[in-house]
Amino acid sequence: MNDLAVAEGFSAYGAYKTWYRVTGDLGSGKPPLVVAHGGPGCTHDYVDSFKDIAGFGRAVVHYDQIGNGRSTHLPDKGGDFWTVEFFLGELDALLDHLGIRQSYTLLGQSWGGMLAAEHAVRRPPGLKALVLANSLASMKLWVEGAGQLRAELPAAVRQALDQHEADGTMDHPDYLAATRAFYDRHVCRVIPWPAEVARTFAAIDADPTVYHTMNGPNEFHVVGTMRDWTIIDRLPSIEAPTLAFRGFYDEATPACIQPFLDRIPTVEGHVFPQSSHMPHVEERQDCMAVTEAFLARHD
């Protein structure tokens, strides 16, 4: 990795700026991989490991979605501003800025997968392959799955979650501790969290505008503007060959990704047996190998 070129910059989207980083050579001949992070409202940090794929000779593009990380922050904007259409426009602007719209691959992790699927159903001709990583086809399925996983938590943890949600005291230390118990099972099972994962969660704490507006206070209490989102009925429109993967312990339950496997015309699935929501951290080497092997088959 040390001998690979790394370039950072900003892409303009209206009056706003999107920070991006390219690892490797965009002119390598292989369609570059664009990585869309989750949240909504995370940063690129926790999915930083996908830069490893540049070691296979494929450029990798990370970016911080507007509202997050090193991109423009807009803490005064509300739910009418933070929409799927806004983030789709940002992605298109980035593709144009980098000059790769005619040939690229796209990996979306969690919410990034929702965004990537929304991008793919529009059948952009330059999209050569799609990776839906630890993602979901509808928020209803996500919430139902989270409820099932939550029911398996220790009684004291469940009680703390229920009590503080009922009281509206979701900033209470006991509630935050109970939330972390869920995360350590179903979000990232590497304890303590690696520095890049911790950086993303710290960034959400520092500016939770997008996450709280679109999602809610945490991964399983979804009360934001995306709470009724679904793409299930539009999945047959995806033309790009697709890989949909999850971890065995993932908060993205089997039901969350089953519509991808049932409805996308050219699709394959994979489960990482030792992972939860971050196989790119929990089984890093295997995750990179599986992802690049899929992309290479569709170059």
C-alpha cells in the first residue's frame, strides 16, 4: 500500500464541497471502486479498509457525504433538505468531477448500500458492478430484524433500552451503555473498536445532524425521515451485476438482504461467518478478497 498514489481533493455540489480521496491510479484500466459510507451521517473512516483493493490494481475512491467528516457541514438544515435525491446528486457530481462516469463500480455499506441501490435502479450506463455491503432493501425489514436481535439481549439491557426510550432520555449513560452492548454484538465485534471505527462514531457525536434527522438516535430506534423507505419493488430495474453480502451476526439480518437476492436479475450473495456489520474490519482480508474477486469477474 505504501507505494500507491494517494490524492485528496474536493468536488463541488452546488454551493457545497465533498471531500474525496483516491487511492491508486484512476487510469489503471480497471473500473475504479467508489465507496459510499453508511449512516446516514457516518464518515469514510470506518470503511477506510476498502483502500486495500487498490493493491489489486484498481483505484478506490472514498468520500465523506455532505454533512459529515471533511465535507461541508450544514447543522441548520432539516428533514426537507437531507433526502435520497440530494445524496444521489452529490454522487453524480463526484463521478463527473473525477471523470469516471463512463466506467466505475460502486460499493455501498449499510445506508451507503441503500444509496447505491437507488443509484443503480436508474440504470447508469457506466456502472459496471454493484456491491451492497451489510445493507437493506427496506427499513421495515431492518426495524423488524433489530427488534428480533434486541429481544435476545440480556434482560437488564433490554429494560434500560425500553425505559429510557419511553422516558425520552436517550442521552442517559445507562441507555448509551445498553446501546453499546447491542453494537458490540451486531455492529462491530472487534473489541476495543479499531481507531477508524471509533473516529466515525466520534464524528457522529460531534455533528449528529444527518444521522438524527434521517435515521434516529441509534441503529435500532429508527424514527427519522427514512423510517418508511423501501426499494423492494424497484430492484428488478438494476442491470449491473450485484454482490450482496452480510455478516453472520449482522444487524442487517437475512431478511434485510433477501429481496436483493430474490429480485435483482444478476446477483450473488455471501455471508462472512465471523462478522457482524463490518466484515471489512472483522474479516478484513477475506472481505477484500471476496469483493475484488467479484469485481474482477465483471471488469
